[in-house]
Amino acid sequence: MHASSPALTATLRALRGETDLRVIAPAFSNRRFARVLALAPGVNVVVSAPGALAGGLPDILTPAECASPALAAAIASLIGTDAGHHILGSWADVAPVGWGASHAADVIDAVRCNRCASWVAAALIGPCDASAALLHKTMGHRQRRPALGTDHARQPDGVDGASRFERAETSPAYTRRRTVLCRTLPPLATDKMRSNDSQSPGGEYAVSCVRRLYQSVTRYPHQSCRYPIGAHATVRTRRSR
Amino acid sequence: MQRSEPGDLADLTRLAVASSMDAAWAAVVRLLSANPTSALHIVTAAPWDDLRVDVQETILSAADTDNICAAIAFTRGARPDPPAMTRKTAMTWKTARAFFAAVTPAVWNTLTEGEQRAWGSALGGTVLHRVVRSLGLDPAFLAEATHDVDLIAAVRCHVPDEDAMRGMLLPIAVRDLPLAAISRTIAALPPPPDPAAFVQIAGGIPTMPSALRDWIAANPTPQATVGAITALRVAMQRDNQPDHCRALAHALEGWSWQKTNALLDALPNDARIALRPDPDVLARRLTRCDRKRDFRQTLDALAALSPSVTLPALLALGDCFLVLVDTLANAPRRKILPLPRSATRATAVHAIAAADPLAAHRLAHALRCRTQGGRRCYKRGRCQVRHDPVP
């Protein structure tokens, strides 16, 4: 690395008190520099919190920081940028539920520009047709479960397609997506919890929310997969728990 | 919970700790009684003191039949010897994980240094956050810990507030920075509250020599901190990248030999030897019998320069590279600069070596091996010569 790389220069400026995110943005594109910004004492929260997100350390943010309007505005200003691309994934872990609804157009544009993953956008926007469509367009085609007993079920390497699907469902990346997406669901109401299975408080209600989130998928004409994208995996896994 | 399986035990334990549900604890005990080895998942999922008494008793009662439970029992003082002390084969990575998940500082401190090292080596470096959770914020563990969610949770168990937590994690972030960025970044940071711990963690050394601690206390300046961290990182990585040489030259800029030698003397042995190799040992091991004198003269000439020139030069061999190579015995010379058979190419490589020894080294190897990797190496060496010459 050259001693005067943009990330280093931006980091040094932030450490000396700069708070203009457009100036500091290059530091967020490098995970190692972003972590320094997140942890250095005396750095403004508008800089340190995006640094923590870009550095993959959302857990160091306090609930008060996550709910801060200044932070929300700062992150909104980065949607669609390269820095935003590095931040939004972690922001989906800790953002206030439905935060992205007011920025839905920008977030969807960022998805089109490959500056935001579709599932991240869906998690930020929350349960609605737009987020369901985002999920359908990406997860659906990749994680289609082949029908058992068909030629497509047998992969060239001899691995059963259904088994591959099962493995994908339990992979850490898939589990994280599922966790983040489920986090966006509305809080469980007490009466709903009482009315469902006592062994799994709120479980059926959560399942129905997830199902509703993905129900609109079936309204899209190019929907062709047998299992509605993600919904199947989410519902089934939560049931089995 | 009734349908839970041994694979669910970690999640079930977390649920039981968080909710205190009797049904969850009962399921934990049921699964544990059927398979005592699964105690590993329980103690790694939650601290020992958070477990309910019946779970603790079930684990301790299985100590005679199961190595993992025996390791846990030892850490809780319910067993005089760890399993490894009674059976050599018992110290595996699983027992080590269980051991470190449940061990207390009091028990750890009763172990000899050899026993501590044996347990540490059995554990490996991937789950150091559990060591931090059990034994606290010892820089020896933080120096090798990986920055992740688990480490943050472990650190949070031992600090009074969020600022303290970030202060403990900052040197790990500095440790992971590129060498070229360290000096300017540390200069822009406020002085650390504990400079010795900062240097140990950012330098990535599990053992801190008392001499280095004293040297840092006697030199409480950012420049000294940068010098120590850079020296440790360069010495430990043993990678003669141009970036490393440049970073070392930058960190030692303006230092006298007296100050540099004081730092080098305080470093761990292997770091000191890497940065300041003994000329006699080098001459004996590397040179041809008839060229030892020339070799020593060249090293003496290097030593007469300032530290910011000499130490990087000892890594990259600088302008004296060709002289030194000529004095080497055949075997080390072929490793350092295997000249092409073609006289024209050999002359060209020689000329490049005078300007940039590292580029010449890569180029020479690339010309010799003619593989895909060699061609890439050739291109990289050629680009370096063209764009990034050593001044």
C-alpha cells in the first residue's frame, strides 16, 4: 500500500476532526481503516458509527447510537456510493426497523447500480411488495429447489440438488440473511403470542409475517420457481425450531 | 425443546440462560446426560457461572468418564489434575476449548508456563475470544485475537463502559493496518493509556519482554511507539517487502544508533536477530571462504550509516546487494539471485539489482522458472523497476 493512499488520507483527516462524509468516504471502503475510525477515541459518532459498520463491527454500536437521527441521516447520504455499499450490509443488522422505507427509491436504485445487495435492501425497507420483489429477483433464481426424482435433481457431480439446497439453507450466509430479514418483522403482539402454539411463543405469528412478506412474490409474472424464494426456507426452519 | 437434539445444545443453553425457563434447562440436562461430551457446547455457549446448578453437577459428575468434563472439572477446582496430566492423548482441541471456556484466572495462574503453553497450543488461534471471556483482557491473548463479534462480546464482559471497550479493541485494529500506514495513524491518535499493552497488542507478540516494557516506559513518545510496533511487525512477518523496508526506514528516521540499539536490545530474541543479524554468523553461514573479509567489510560499511538506512538495508540489502551476492557461496547465491544463462540477460539482471535488489530477485527467479507464476513475478518485478525505483 502506498503511504498516501486515499483511505489513509481520509482516515487521518477524520482522526483530526473532519466530519464531512464525502471527504472521509474512501476510509469506509477499506475495512481496516474503517475499524480504526470506529474505535479511535474522540471521533465524532457520525464518523465512528459508519466506520464500525464498514469495518464489520456493528456490535460495538450502542442502541442509542443506532437510533440517532444524525447517524440515520449520515447513512442515508451514503446510499448509492461505494462507501454506502460497504456500510449498508452491517447497517441492516442494527438499523431501526423500517428505516429504509423512507429511502426506498434510493435503496432500490443502489441495488440496480450494484451498490447494495438485494436482501440488504429488502431488510432495510421492511416487509412490502417492493422488498419481496427484490428478494424474488435475486434469491429465487439462485436457490430454486429442483423437483425430486427429475433429471434436474441430480447434479453432474452426483450430489442431489435437494441436498445442495438443504446445505445452502444452513450456510452461515443464508442464516444471517434469514436472521436479518426476520428482524424486520413487526414486534410480536401479546395476544397473537397467546393464541398460538404454547411451545413456540410467537412462532406461528412470526411465520405468518414472513409468509406475508413473501406472498406478493407470486404476483410477479416471471415467478417460476416451485418454492417461493426464501419464504419456504424461513418458514420451515422456524417451524422446526 | 422436546424435539431438540445434541446439535441444538448451544442454542438451547443460550435460551435457558436468557429466559431461565425450566423446560429449557431440563432439555439441557437431558441431552447432557445422554452425551456428556456435549458439555463442550454448553460451556462455550455460556459462562460457567450462568449455568444452573443441576447442569453444573451433571458435568462434574461425568468427569471420571469423559475427558471434556474432566477438563471442565479441573478448571472449577473439582479435580486435582487436568486430563492431560493423567493421559497424554487427552489434550485435544476439544478439551482445550472446554478448558478455556471454563477456566478461571486463579486456576490458570497455578499452571506452570509449560502447561499454559501446552493448553494454548492445543487450542489454536481461532477461538481466542473464549480465552478472553474466561481470563480477562490480557494483552497476551488480545495480541493474537481476531477482530469479530465474539471478541467484542468477550471484551464487553470485562470493561466498565463502551469507551473502555473501544480502547481495548483499538490496538487490534492498529495491528491489522498495513505497515505503511502505522506511523501516520498512531501519530494522529491520542496517546494510549497503557503504551506497553498497546505496543504488545499492535505488535502482535504474545509475550512481552520486561526489557521492552521498561524501554517503552522510558520513551513515552508516539515516535517510540511507532518504532517499536514497526520493528516488531517487520521482524515477525519476515517478509522483505519494499513496503516493510520503507516503513522501517520511516519509523527510525532521525534515530541515533544508541537509541536504536536500546530498542533492538529490548525486543524479543527472534525479532532482534531478524533485524540485527550477527555479522559473524552471517559470514560463517553464507559466504565463500575466500570472500569472508569482503562480506564483513560491506556489512561494516552498512553499519556506519544511520539506523533508518542500515536496518532496512539488512532486510533488502540495498546498494550493497551485488557486493554481498558476489561474496556468497553458491547455494545461497542461487537462491538470492539465480542469474540467467544468457549473458545479455544476466547483465540486465545485474543492472537492475543495482537499482532494486528485490525486483532483480523476482525477475531472476521468473526468468529461471518460466512458469505462469514466474511470468506474473516477472511482470511485477518489471513494474516495480519502472514505477517504483528505490531512491
